[in-house]
Amino acid sequence: MKKWSNFDYIDFYVQKMNEDPVNYFEQHKEFINAQIKGSNSLFSNMFKDGDFKIQAREYLRNRGILK
């Protein structure tokens, strides 16, 4: 199996955009929005007391995901 470089992803992205730019961007937008909604739901359920955004950021920092 070939390991993809950053340039391979760029070439793939450009190729897909040229094939069907509207549909490809719409799919990405839906995917990103689903991730945001899922993360928001997860953290709001985990941190019900207080400001969940502050608590979520602190949680992610403690896990080494945010700096």
C-alpha cells in the first residue's frame, strides 16, 4: 500500500474539484458540520456544569490535543 504525501492529497483534491466542484465541496461541508455537531454534543454532555467551552478546552489541553 502506497503511503500518501501531502502533495498526493493536494493532487487528489484538485482532481476531485475538477470533476465535480459543487458536489465535492458540499460533501466536505456536510462532513465538517457533522464533526462539529458531534463534538459539540459530546462536550456539552460531558461538561454540564458551567461553561462547557472552557471545560472542553481544558480537557483537550490535558490530553495534549490543544496547546
